Amino acid sequence: MADTAFVKEFKDYVALMYDVDVDIDILGTQEAKGGFMFQLYSAYSAGLKAPYDVMHLEQNFFEEGVAKNIATPFLPSPLVPNMMMVDPYFLNLPYGIQFQNHALANFTVNTKYVGSWFNSWRALADSRLREKITLWVFEDNGFWGWLTVMAQDLGKNYKNPDEMKEVLKWVAENIHPNVLKYTSDEAELDELLGREISWASAYWCALGEGYILTKPELKGNQVLPWEFKSPQVNLPGILWIPKDAEHPLLAQVAADWLISPLHQLPDINKYKEYTKELWLRTEEGLLGPEYAQYIPDWVNNLGPRGINEVYPSIEEAKKYPEIDWLYVNEHAPEWIDYYKELIGA
């Protein structure tokens, strides 16, 4: 539904800015993010242009694109005037712009059944969670990032291969027995959480953020009613233009739309594909102070902190620990292979 709204937003934005009609195809899935990179590499190997004009993926893939010289420098650009609204922290000049204030790979927790004993990643091993946990599928970069902070929680260094094996062994022996299922399917997670089959489900923070109005007992572990002591994994999306894009100028226009107030804080009365729950899942907080004037009234009325009842403030978003994603991208396959061996998958 949100993807349908995105197409309408882009058409409206281009009509407003340039008084022309355009069309756009948007591909969105949580299951094939690395597949988009594979398709880029395949096109280049065949001597073809990039199959996509704008990449709208998480930070780890952006850093890979820059490192492998397949990201096009295009900023600053007169076609991306909204860049001036974005806090410098979220800029990755000259290659890209972070289009999300934050994107935490975390757990949505049912606080009807899970109490203050759930205060760190190690609590996922608690026997009260037997067959009540879902974890990401192994190919999901959320899973890779979570393994790095799981290592930190256990006092290990994820860049030390031997120590990382100890982490994976601990997860396999202590958390895997509590896992009901490995899934990154949002609809399935909704069903399992809604029917109270799972009590702690790994996904993105957007899941819990969407429930603030509809199922307030379901909270992301970063906003539990008690202190959660472990570090969070922040893996925000960064927009960038791949080398040899077929429509490089239109790609810059699309980049500007992605950080525009129209897209960042859309009007649910105009784009009726959004419910309030879906809006809260799709949007991710402010990219700069100037965006505050566009916050819808119903969001400002969520509580005394307004939009920050749901999302981190700009300053809070700057404090999440940094992860060496190039290292993680390179070593995640061997982590997955070893973990599968340990659990007999």
C-alpha cells in the first residue's frame, strides 16, 4: 500500500516542481535487498546500464557501493535543493543522503507477557521465552547487525573470528531453543504478534512504532517501559545513484523527492493508502529541524514529545554505535554458514 502512495507522491512532486507528468516504478521488498546489488553487478559484468536509477537501501549496501566504485558522485546538485533541509550528519557527500532519521534492527516485545527481566540481548535466552521468539532469516542484514551487538553484549569483538565463533555458539545454544521461527515477513510477524504466539519478534523498529496507536502493549525494545541496557543496531537507508544509471537526471529528481517534506511527512488525508499505523511504520522521524513545520497535527498530538513519542530526536539519532559494515558484509556469509552448522539447519 505504501509503495502505491509513493508513486502518487512522486508524480505530485514532479508536477509541482517541474509542471510535467512522469511515471516511476518502485520495487520494494525485505527479502531481496542483497539481490538488488547482485543485479547491479550482473548488469555491469554484461556491459549493460544499471537496472535501477536510484538505490534506496540500507547503509551497509551504500558503503559497499562506494567501496566498489559503483556509486556516482552527484551532490550537491541544483536538482536536489531539499538537501539544504537535511542535517549535515545525515549527508554522505558526494554520493548519497540518509533518507531515514534511524532504522533500528530490534525486537517488538509484548509487554503483557514480557517484563522488566527483558533488559538486554542476553535475556533472549530466558526460558520464559521458549518458542516465543522469532529471529530474522539468516540472509537479512538486520540479523548480521544484531550479531555484532550480541557480541558486544557478551564482551566479544565481532572482528575477531575466534570470538565471533564463541558468540554464534552461545546464540545457538541459548537463544535458538527459544526460537519459534526465523522469518523477515512483515505480514507473518504481524499475525504472530497479534495472535500472541510470539512475544518478542526481531525485525525493524518500524513494526513497534506502527503499533503505538493500535496495539500499544507491543513496543520496540528501544522504548520499553523499563531500561534496556544493550546497544541498538542502527542500519538506516541511504539513497544513492548507481554508476551508468539510465536516467541520471531523473534519478536526482527522485532523490530530491525522497527527502522532500511531501514524502517524509505525507498528508494521510490526501494519500489515503496510508492508515495512521502504516504512516508510523513508513516514516522514520525528522532529518533536520526545518521538517518540523510539516509534522501533521495528529502526530504532534501523540503525546507531550510530539513526533518524538515515536521516533528519536535528531540528536538521539546521532548517538547509535557505529558498525564497520564493510567488514560485516564480507564476513556475514561465514557467520551464517557456521550458525547453520551449529543448529543443524
